Amino acid sequence: MASSVQQKGIDSQTILDGLGQAVLVFDKANRLVTENRAARTFLGADYKLVRTEGWSAMVMLLNLRPDPNAATLDEVRAEALNADRPIRFQIERGGERMP
């Protein structure tokens, strides 16, 4: 039985692009496999770097540690992969805190 989204002909990229928050999906090999419009806007010129280099570029670009006791981006990712629910975290990019 097809879902109502499939029946209406709405693809997942259209849904992702409709979200206001940046969404980036990486595979087990740390490659970026999909992203939404908000993520491309957030990354700007760095989007090509993340598309090419994958997760390692995100670690380089984003700073989760305005507080030296805060978790690293890799630690947050590990928690998210093992969680049975979404987790919330904040990042900084270029000294600017992102929601």
C-alpha cells in the first residue's frame, strides 16, 4: 500500500526543501548523500567542500565547543546514531551561534 505522500506524487526532496532548518544526511562512509535547500544556504560556498569531503569537512567547518567542556561534533553524532529519539544541540560557525 502506497503512502499518501507517494500517492500525491510528492518526493522526499520536495519535503526536505520545505523545511526551514538545515538537514544533511551522511552515510556510513561519511559521504553526504542528501541535503535540503536550507543546508545549501547555510553552507554557502562551503557546500562544495562538504559535498566532496563529507563528514570531515563538517567537523572542520563547525564548532560545537564555545564551552570547552561541551561535546565534540563527533561525540554528538555518535549519540544521535545510538539514540532512539532526536537529540538537540547547538553549533557555532565563524563565531556565530546557530539555532
